[in-house]
Amino acid sequence: MPLVKRNIEPRHLCHGAVPDGIGNELECVTNNTLSAIIRQLSSLSKHAENVFGELFNEANTFYGRANSLQDRIDRLAVKVTQLDSSVEEVSLQDINMRKAFKSSVVQDQQVLSKGSTPNSVADMYNSSNRPPPLSTLTAYREDSTDAMKFYSDPSYFFDLWKEKMLQDTEDKRKERRRQRVRAHSSQLLCFHILPQKEPREVKKVRKARNRRQEWNMMAFDKELRPDHHHPQTLRRGASSEGSLSPDGRLVLFFWNVFWKNDFPSLQ
């Protein structure tokens, strides 16, 4: 049921009993109707004055906020025109070290408090009947609950909203926990069903031959060579005579011509 903010009284202009002893009833009804119309116009003018007063207050508030915003825009425009990027160089480090902007907007709170009640609603509340004095029965209750709350509880809707929000939060927490359990179960299922990959066989790579090192070793005498397998190295070098360096070829030539017969044990 919508709340009627303003009532124009009287609502019925011609409803009323004619007093006894009236000679001309039509004239009496006409006078009563005219007086009811006057009272109705008076009530309408009162509500109109109230409406225009609220509009004036809202317009005044909007005007103050617009002036404050215009002042901030003017100060910002002056500050922007004074900045010169060619003169003042701001590094990225200075920008990161500066304090971040924080708005100073004040949030509106307690919008529907008793002080913000419109005059028309306040008049209706003051003219209404008072609740029965049920608070006197609170002393006889064992649970110490205010007996007036069983008749009229202003905090009922807030408590109902709070319980709903707590229930929604609990439902979301349970849903997230259920999703985590489901995801964990699916991961375990995939781990047991999918075949395990066999470890890849690591192939042994043949060590690359260092031709230059072989040539340098063949240039030394037997006593000075660090390699104990000189004959095998020499034969390996002789098998690839075409790939020897000029120094290696010279050593091989002297070996075949002069030293081969002197050292038969190395053949």
C-alpha cells in the first residue's frame, strides 16, 4: 500500500447531516459546501507552500554543489595553464613516488532519519494515535523482550534485511567450497585415468673430435705428449691425412722418412 504523503481535507464537500430546526435545507447545504471548498483550498495552499519550500531547499543545495564544482574547475584550469612540460620535466620515478589522489567526497548517511522526515509526513505522524502502553508488560516477560515490538517493531525490516544478507553470504561461501571440492575431485580423477607418460630416453651423444688438439699433440715428441695412446692417435691422424694441417703433415713426413725405422716398437 503506497504511503500518502499529503492529504487535502476535507475530502467530501457535501457529506454532512443537516441540523434540526433549519427552515431552508438547500441554503444550509450550499453554505456547508462553500465552506468545505474554502477549507479545501486552504489545505491545498498549505501543501503547495510545503512543496515549493522543499523545491527551494533542493535547488539551494544543488546551487551550492554547482558553485563548489565550478570553483574546483576554475582552480584546475589555472593550475593546468601554469604547467609547462618543456620547462618542468617530471620523471617516471617522481610520478610513482607521489601520493595517489584521494577524493574527499563525503558519503551521505542516515538519509531516512527522523530529521530528514518531510513536514507533511511529520504532521501525519504527530496527528496519528499513540500506540497502547505495552512497554509496561516487559517487566513480566521471562525473555526480557520488549513487549512493544509485538505491536510495532521499527527494526523489523532492518533485521529481516540483515538475515537475508547473512544467508546470501553463507550460501556463496558454501557454493565456493563446493566448487573447490568438485575441481579437486576432477583433477584427481584425471590423474588416475590418464596414462602416465613414460620418461624419455636420453640418447648418448658422441663426443666431437678436436682436430686442432690432435695436430698439436702430434707435433710433440713421445716424451712430451700427455696422451698415453699415441700410436692410436697417430694412426687415427694418419688415416685422415688429407685433413691434417701443414704442421701435422710435416711431422708425419719426418716420421715416415726418418723415425719410423728407428722406433719399431711404435709401429
